[in-house]
Amino acid sequence: QVQFVESGGGLVQPGGSLKISCEASRDIFDYSPMAWYRQRPDEPRAWVAKITPADNIQYSDSAKGRFTISRDKAKNTAYLQMNDLKPEDTAVYYCNVVPAESGFWGQGTQVTVSS
């Protein structure tokens, strides 16, 4: 079992940047791939960035070139740096392992991109 706590969301203008964090209750990043997911209004949750223990990284088409996933194993924390944010990036952002475990979802962090 692991708990994830996401933080760092907020209101940002289009074109702006934001870095959100995900702290895990234990060292799960050492042996499990993890991802940032987001849920936009009236849409199912979808992954936006993935990273494996070997640091293989994938981005969704919408995130490619704008988002950067990283992690600090010593802090059991993952990050998502988001640049050039667009209104369609407005969503609740979550982290979880890959594939996602239903019991591991945290409360997420709200990111709102609006002028």
C-alpha cells in the first residue's frame, strides 16, 4: 500500500508555468513505474507523463514539448514541470503507479489555466 499526496496546483494564466509535486509514503519510485494523470471536467482520467525506475520517460501528445516529469528518489517525490500552459490543461492532476492502482489515488491538485 502507498499513499500519494499531490500539491502545488493553482491558478495560472495561459502561457504560464507551474510545477506540481507528488510525495509518496514510501520508496515506491525505486521499483515501480509511475505516472502523472489528469482528469479534465467531464472526461475520464488519463496519463500525461510516465517515468520508470530506469528513467525511461514517455509523454502524451498533449504534454510533449511542454511538460517535464522528474523525481527525487531520496525524497520519494515526483514532479511535473508544466510550461506554456493552455486552458485545456485545466484539470485535477494525480500521480499513481503504472498501471494505476485504484486504492492509491490521492486527492489530486487542481490546476486552472485562465486569464
